[in-house]
Amino acid sequence: MIEELLPPSVATVEAYGDEEPAHPALYPEEEAVVAKAVFKRRREFAVVRSCARSAMEKLGVPAQPILPGERGAPGWPAGLVGSMTHCDGYGAAALARVADLASLGIDAEPHQTLPEGVLPAVALPAEVDRLARLAGDHPGIHWDRLLFSAKESVYKAWFPLTAKWLDFTEADIDVFADPGEQRSGGFRARLLVPGPLVGDRRVDRFEGRWTVRRGLVATAVSVPHN
């Protein structure tokens, strides 16, 4: 599901439900991070790291610990960029070489309406208006949850480039469906604060893709070098 949203240079691995992880054991450093966490949190933590280690192997990189750093962002081995996501019944990781991408971000959410009160807190008025039009044209999609997921992917791609917080209201996201499709499409995120420097250029917008499948909505952003 995630693979189709990203360039071919990205290695992706995902796990559904109770699938047994390929790398079930955590490293001692990782165990220490979740030592006092509830079982659900420990399980999610382990599943996404199993996915990430399998993605490392796809790229020819030895499996190794992945520790959360500032604001919980995963610390990747030198030479790699990546992102992880998990929700009930699903976990995924996506990794690429820094030579191929400047950054990337992925997110998955249950394909359900957002809890009451969340949309006004995360969406700009113009985004809410556009979602209303999309709902009229494509009523089978929970566009509010899709927007939330897209903003999560944008943030995950933004943070490694800036080491700064990006508020939900600091990116204006325009979501669209693919022509003739009901369950896939793309989005454009216009940054409302100074964008990151990628090489010698200032990036003021991110491009992403989305899909709805198996009761989930998934989004992904990839940031090229040029």
C-alpha cells in the first residue's frame, strides 16, 4: 500500500494485523525506551522497527537499532532517510538513500471520520471548504481523516530538514483524486512559513500521494533534491 505512493528508489515494508515480525526482538537500547510502556505501545514500537530493519536489508544496510531522537523522530543510520507509521492493525516503514531523496514522510490512519472537534483544530478555513467540495464529489472517502494524515506525512518529511516544529495550520494542503479513481490521488502542501533549504534551493511546497485500502488511509511525501 505504501510502496505505490513513493518513488521506486524507496524501500518499503509493511505489516498487517497479527503478522509475525521478521525481526521480532528489540535491541537493548530500544527495550530501554519502552520498558515501562503498555503492551500495545511496545508491540507497535517493535513492529515498525521490524519493518524498518527489513527495509534496511533491502537497501543493503545491516539491521541496527532505531532510537527516537528529538520530538520522537527516528534516528536513521548515516546515509539513509526514512519514516515509520503505525495504527491499529498496521505498521510500515519507508527508507531511501540520501543520494536519492532529501527526505520523506509516511502516515497511515484508520479510514474513519475524525473525532469531533479535531478538524477545526488542524485545518485552515480554505482546507475545510475544499474538503466539503470533495465530499460532494466523492462521498465514499473520509476526507477529514485523509487531510489529517497528509499533514502528518508533511510534518515527518519537514522535520528532518529543519529540526523545527511545523504546526498543522502552517501548511495549506490541497487534496485531489486521480481522474476516474475513487480511492487514490495526490496532494500539494504549500508551506506558510519559510521552507527548508534543499541543496541551494528553498522548498516552499511538498508533493504527496494517498490511497484508501483495507480500512486504512495512507499518505506519503517524498522530497527530491531538485
